[in-house]
Amino acid sequence: MHNSIIDFLNLKEEEIETLETHSTTTELIVHLSLRKQAHPCLRCKIKTSIVKNTYTRTINHGLFISRKCTVLYKQKRYYCPICQSSFIEPNTLVNKHQKKSLASVYHVMELLKSPHMTFKKVGELLQLSTTTILDIFVSHCPDTKKTLPRVLCIDEVYLGRNATKKYVAILMNFESMEIIDVIYGRNKAALHSYFQRISLEERETVEFLSTDMYEGFRFLQQNYLKKVKVCVDPFHVIQLILKMFDKQIMKIMNQFEKDSIEYYLLKNKRDLLLKNAYRVDWSYRSHNRKLGYSVSNFKLRELLLEINPLLKELYEIKEDYIQLNGSKSQEEARERLEAYILKRMHHSLPEVKRIGKTLSKWNKEIINSFTWFDNRRISNGPIESRNNIIKLIIRNAAGYHNFDHLRLRILYCINQK
């Protein structure tokens, strides 16, 4: 028992003079004192073993999960006869003027590495208040803002309807996949406030900027990153087309009765149209209760496309861009994109025309995205995966009222190394 407690207290057995424990169902109380030793005076560096007095410090040792641990530490104050000064005995249990043990601090910081944990949850586990956990985190969390990289990814994350500013902008290093920083807001004022504080020399190190088709991020190239090549993330282009396609499917679906086969197929099987064709196992077959017979994914797609001629047309528009997105060079992509835009801008459906106009507006930036860097095509794929962690942090905490706390938590959880 005592050996385990010695380990928990981050001490060695030869250092301890007395160690007594008193346990209840909810709390463990440890009475502790260390052996008298000769320690160097903090002022004159001469060793002394003269004890001036002893006083008891109450230390909250939040190391045990769901059980309070209090250490009553009889700390000695040593006296130096040479310079006549006094000092408290050094130890590895607690820092000066602190009521929380060093092991408690370490445990708090370890638990907060997980995005699933909140300040309140850690406090409940370690029998510490939420305020105490927050104070420990803020005082011990390093501010890990990094310099701008050669390939900079930028994306936004929604904070929630109750937030003063609805979005934060996330900056990420495409090569190392580390979060560089978090900006409170994504509008021009927020971006201006942040980037004007970065030196021109650092800004000129950025060669590529990967972003979605948000006009506010174009502001960076026009004002602060004038030499960069802006690359529109391919995922967001495909997402734009898929949203248009899905809305048209819903419109057609609502034209049918809810108990009809057509309504059932468009509501429950439309994923077969929205997914990339090469990612679907078309030979997979299963019994369908609504249809009353065994049917393959290939046959289901045929049934879907037969519902309305527009569905087949929109499906081809979606698949054409996915094939275009697989181009191996900028030259190939440029030629195919120009033909794709021209064809869609003359489409009879206004929504498809709008897609053509949007792609025409971002034509150059889309072509730039067919750049390979470190054997990877430049995209916001890495930052999208990090965004899921950020959303988890925000959702578990039911939002953050203090942006600085959120920023530190994001950097700490994602840049753990």
C-alpha cells in the first residue's frame, strides 16, 4: 500500500521520514514528512541541515479517479547560519505557493489531450473544481503557434448559433499536418487583424494556399499572400455539385406519393446516385421488402435513373466531374475543365448553369489544385479530418464562451507531439 502511494506522490522511499494514511469511503488522507538532509542555501549555496521550523501544507493530490486524495505535508524550513537566511525544503511533490501536487498537474494535462474530455469531466474524475482544472490547463499549456509553411491550408469551423462570431478559421501545415493557429472569425476584418501582425518575410515563405470557394479567403492573396498560388480544394467542388444534385433528387421525390415505389427509391436509395460510382459494389444483391424480390445495386441504380430523365443527366454531370478530378496533370485538367464549364453554362436548368458560372469564376484556382507536393495532391483533406476533432471538442463542451481557451485546447489536442 505505502509503496504504491510513494510512487503516486512522485517520491523515493529513502526520502521519506514518516508516511501514514487514513482512508474513508470517499477520501484518502496522507500524512507525510521528508527526512532531514543537508540542502544548499538559495542565497550563498552553502549546505545546511539546520531546521528552523516545520509547518503543515494541505495539498490536493487529484490523482485517483473519482476519489479525493489530500496530502498533509509537514514541510521543513531550513536555516543558513552563514547568511542567516531561511528556505523551504525542496521536493518533487508540489511547487512553492501551490495547493495542487505536480502529479495532479501532469494527470490533468494527460487527460485533456483527449478531445472527448471536458474541463468539467476531468474535474469530476479528479475531485477538483472546474475552475481549478481550467487554471491548471491555461497556466501549463504551451502556446504552440507555428510559423507559416510553404503549403498553407485554411478552412472554417462553425462554433454554434450562440457564439458571438459563428466561425473560426483554422490554419494548417499541409506537410506536417499540424494546426498552425486558430483565428476568431473568418471575415476580412478578422483575417486582416491576424495577418497584418505577421512579418512580410514570413508571409513570403507561403507558396500555395489551399482553400474552399469562400471569397473571404481570396482576400488573403490580394492583400497579404500576393505571391501564392491559390488552390481550390477538390472536395468542395464535388460537394457543390452533390448538393445541387441532392436538391434536385428531393424535388423529384416530392412529386410522388409517400407510399409509392418511386418515393421509396429516391428517399432510401439515392446514396447509390450520390456516391462515386467506382466506390459502389454494383454486384451486391439483397432482398428488398418494398420491391418484394432480390435486387442488385446495379438494378437499383437503373430503377432510380428511369424515374425521371433529369436524374440520368445530373448523374452524368456528377460522374463527369469525378473523372475530371482524376486528371494527372494541370494541362489535362485545364482542357477537360474548360469543356465541362462550357457545357454546363449552356444547360437548361438554372442550378446547373450556376455550377458552370461558379467553376468558371474559380477556374484558375481549380487548375492550381492539380499540383502535387511531397507526392500528395494539394487539398484540404488533412484539415477536414482535424475539423472533426475540433467539432468534437466544441460539441462535448456545449460551446466555448472564451475563444482563447478554445484555441489553446485545439492546439493542445491536435498538436500533441
